[in-house]
Amino acid sequence: MVTGNDLLKLGLKPGKWFKDALEYINANALEGEALHAYLDTVKPAPEIPLLARPVPFHENIRAETAVEQANIDYVKQSMDLLMCTPTVVAGAIMPDACPAGPLGTIPVGGVVATHRAIHPGMHSADICCSVMLTNLGKVDPKTVLDVAQGITHFGPGGREEARQFALPAEIEAEMRANPFLNSERSLKMAREHLGTQGDGNHFLYVGVSAATGDTMLVTHHGSRGVGAVLYGHGMKIAEFFRREISPETHPANAWIPSDTPEGENYWRALQTVRAWTKRNHEVLHEAIAAQLAAPVLQRYWNEHNFVFRDGDVFYHAKGATPLDPKFMPDITGPRIIPLNMAQPILIVEGATTANNLGFAPHGAGRNLSRTRHKYSKIGQTNEEIFAEETQGIDARFFFNRIDISELPSAYKNAEDVKQQITDFNLATVIDEIQPYGCIMAGDWEQDAPWRKKKLAKKAAEAAAAADSPADTSALVGE
């Protein structure tokens, strides 16, 4: 009788497969060549080591200051580690590149192409973060912004039932048919979060086309809780495969083999989340246009945080705008690159080149983290900073709390990024949407329930301490 120890002596890696293999071997009395032939068909594939050297990547970026150079140095170190992942075949960084985590994780403004592998950590939790533009003709921009403020939704959570938009039946059907999306939690979020924009750098922007004078509405947000839940599931499955087939790979770069049932389901789930996110933009644009009774002269969109496929190669764009039509089956217009609230949004076209891999930047990116940027402004009040940096535009925060980490100085110099787009032949600017104003979430956490509860608790403790008798133990013996 063949035992597990016998398989271990043959140098085989133990696992769940031992049980079934031993049952088959002993049931069929396999030995000698027949035993080895069978084991060759069922034993796990050898572990896949990291690449001995990183795959070279294209650097479409240059530093204009010492701070920018430090930023780029970190990004390059991170990419060097990431490009040793065994699935990687190509990579690039854009002018907006900035760190998005510990060394070895894909940076914002990074593109990484892999063979037969989907890496959830390379698209991150904000799956399909994207921008949509609607041309509303000659409507007054202030009126558009006023109407939009009453319709959009920023901050945590979703819409109350009375203000929810209808979840399309085809999207719900796709979610129910996919093991990654068919939980009641995901379906609940799909309904409640439709027509919401979240927080952070997401925005609703109103401006005027430099080419036509038409008023343009642009929204920026992703898949909200729907995508975040999918990301969590994807990372767990990827970690399972990592432990089995490539334990040397950094957990952030774990992958799901695309030709497995899990990989096929995950790819389909990504497409469903993409469809949901597109609809997330559309319901806001449709509602705003309807209330304005304004014509919709043109509408187009593009994601910049997604996984794109070309045969067996998967392009992971972490904050990079797809240019190649093969990446966007529903293309209806040029591409949209926002910079900051006080600068024009760039409308671009472009072709795939050797150095851009079919992508352009997604925005301006950051040189400093939010926290470090806030520290750099010590000495000025939030109101002073806001007045200085938003002069000439109608900038609003949904929660009426200024978030200085989203003001223009928090981002890279817009003119430098625009110049580098030209210098590295990444895209051609065909129009600019001049800013009238925008809405962002603002610092909603100042009034968050958890923060109020914490402050109330501290206040109660302070009041209790003030009311208690003074500690006189130190006076004994005097």
C-alpha cells in the first residue's frame, strides 16, 4: 500500500491532492512506471520563482525639482521589484507617477502587462475609477453646477431608498450569475451606491470647451463598494494561488491564472463592474441634463484604473488612460485627462507607441502624500489656502469642509505634466475644458459619526475627571 510518506520520499509537495491521489493509486494497485506516469498527471506544477532580473520598463517621466526626483526614485525602486514578478512581460510609468504603497507595489501612473495572469493588487480596490464627459451646449455653467450639487452624492455610504436610481436588470442578472458578485452585500451596494461619487480625489467638474464654447459636465469616480468587495474576494483567491504556485511573489502582486475557472469568473466580474461604473456616471449625467432640460450633444468616457486584455496579455493600468481602441470596446470619443480643479481638463487623442504601451497619464499625480502636503501648509489657515488656490473658480465641498489635500498645490505642476505628455509623445491635446467650478466631497470625516462619538467620549471623560475629588495621596506625610 502506497502512503503519504512514500510520496514525500519521491520529492512531491504535500497538499490536499495527496488524499485523492492515494485513493486512486491504491484502488488501482499502481506501482513502478504506471505509478510515476499517473503522478505526472496529477502532481502540482513546480513553484514559479521570481525573475532573476526585472523586466525593463519605459520611463515617461522626468523631475523638475528635488522633491519630484525623490518621488521618481521611489517609484523606480518599486517598479524594479514589481517587474521581477514571474508573470510580467512589459511595463511603463507616466508623468503623473507617484507611490501607491510599500516598495514593490504598482505606482499610480503605472502600467504593467502580464501573461495569462490577472493581478487584483495592480488594479486596487477602486476598480474602474473613470471619467465621463457630457456636452450640454450653451447652458450657463453656474446653473449646471447648482443643479448638479442638488443631485449628486458624495461621502460614505449610499443613497436613501427614495433617492436611488434603478439598477439595470442586465447588470443585476450578471451579478447573480457570477460567484464573485452574487452576495446580498454586493447586490445591496449595487443598488445603494448607484449615482454616488465617494470621496478623495473624485469630483464633479463644470467647464467650457476652448474649441466650441460649449458647457461640459465631467464626473470622476469608480465602482464604489461594488468594486471594493470584488477586490477583496480577488485578493483572497490570488493569495491562494500565490501560496501554491509562487510563494516568493510579494502578496501585493499575487495573481489569478486567467485560464482557470477562478480567472475566467474574475475577468467576467471585472466587466460587470465596468458596466455598473459606466452606469454610475450615466445616471448622474442623465438626471442633471433632464433637470436642466439641456440637450446632450456628446458623451464619452474612459476608465483609468482597470485591467485591459489583448489575447493572453493583461494590461494593468493603475491610474493610466487607455489610448488603444482595442482596450475600449465601447469607445465613442477622445480621452479625458483631468489635472486639478483650477486647471483645464485635457481632451486627447493618441496612438500606441513602444514607450506608452497604448496608454497616457490619467491626471497630474502627487509628489507628496496627503499628510505631508498638509504639513507643508502649516502657518496658513485652511480658509486662506482655499481662497488663494481657488481664485477665479467656483470650488465647492459637498460637506462644507475644506480638504486642502485636494487643492491644486497638492498635485504636480499641471503645465509640467502637460509638457511631458508632448515630450514623451504620449498623446495629442485636441481641446481643453476651461474650469468654471467643481464639487468635491471635502473633509467629511470631521463630522463622521465615529469621530463625533470619540470626541463625545473624551468630553465625558474630561467632565468626569473634573467632577471627581482631587487626588490627595501625594500630600500625606507633609
